[in-house]
Amino acid sequence: MDYTDYNNLPSLEDADGGFTNDDRARLFPDLIRLFSQEAYAGVYAFGLVHRHFELERGERMVTTAKIPHEEYITRPEKFPDNTIIADRWTANGQAFEFSRLHAGQEAVPPPPQQLLATFRELIGSRLERFLGIYLSPNHPDGQIYLDGPFNSEDREQIILVQDSCSCSIYGAVSVCWAPREGDSDTCAACKVCIETDPNHKKIDTVRSMCRHSISYGLSDPDSCPLQNPRARSKEVFK
């Protein structure tokens, strides 16, 4: 994906709003079943297509582990090396963000065409702008990725692996979902993101923030904060 195409991706707010409550109630059951299939489970997840900081010519947004499985930094890089792999794709299969393999980590191939085709068929053309495919986050059950602005001058995001708990983050948005291991009927939010604020040069408080891991059963959609409009309002993060 060219840097100009990346800069034209939806903001976090626009992507979250574009994937409506009605969309979630309608699509989550089918998406859970799709990503629970043996070939995809634990490998790929589905999530919101959104940009972080704006890129300049020749740059790509790359995530690098500072402490594997604990802390990561996402920043633009102009000369990525051969340890860089794509880690999220649009519904049409265009890679739009990347990560650097750390020691002992194996590369994962892009989503197969069959997965992409079925995914597009399920979500429909309107949602192709807002929904895409992620590499499934590699963290233990009961933990969640927290992604937030760290240093806006250097266009850096920090990603922390946090225990799921009752702490709340105002303005946090669930951006990636994966079926729960061994269960083809439920899924959990495995990554939340805080909108980049250009007025904040550095946000260290993101280190201590955490949020409920959102999970639900197909038999009880009203209990799901992602499907229930009242539960999904911004007030839930206050």
C-alpha cells in the first residue's frame, strides 16, 4: 500500500463508527465461525482498518518488540529489512501495517485468497473500507493488547500486553477480535486502541491503563458491549 493510500484509511473513530451495532449483531456469529475454522484459528483475526500517524513517501508503519510479549513500539520506517512482515490487511488483501519478527518468531503468510473471498462475501462492499484481517495476537488467554499514542512528535504508538481487568480507559476502542480458543461460538476483543491525540506529545499513563476483555456468547447478544448500543457508548470507558 502506498503511503498516500495509508493516509487515506479511516481514522479509529470513523472505522469504529462505520462498523455499526447492527453490523456487529448481524456479522459476529458468522465471522466467529469463519475464523474458528482449523486453517485460520489462532493464525488470523478480524478487526478495524484504521490509520495511526500520517506517513511520508517511502514509509511503512512497523511494530517492533521492545520486550517480546510485553511491550512494543509502532513507528514509521523508511527502509524496512527482511525481518519485516505484514500483520494486517484490508478486505482486498492489501497489507497496510507491518511488524518486525523477534528472535525465535516464525513468519506467517498473508491470508489465503479463500479466506479473503469469504470474508468479503460476509461483510459486503460497504464494510470493506472499515474491516480487515489481522494476524492473531500472540498473547495468553486473559490478556489484551493496549495500543495508544506515546510520542506524537516522533509518530510513535506504544503497545502493552495487559491483564484483562476492571480498569477502564476513557475513549478506548476494541479494534481486533478473535474466537476464544476451543470455542467456535464466542470471541474476545484481543486489542484495544486509543485515538492518537496530536495535542499530546507523550502519554506515559498508557502504561498503567487496562480494560475489560470483551467476550460474549451468541445465545446472549444483549450482554455483548459490542452489540448493545448502550453498553458500547463512550460512557462505558469513563
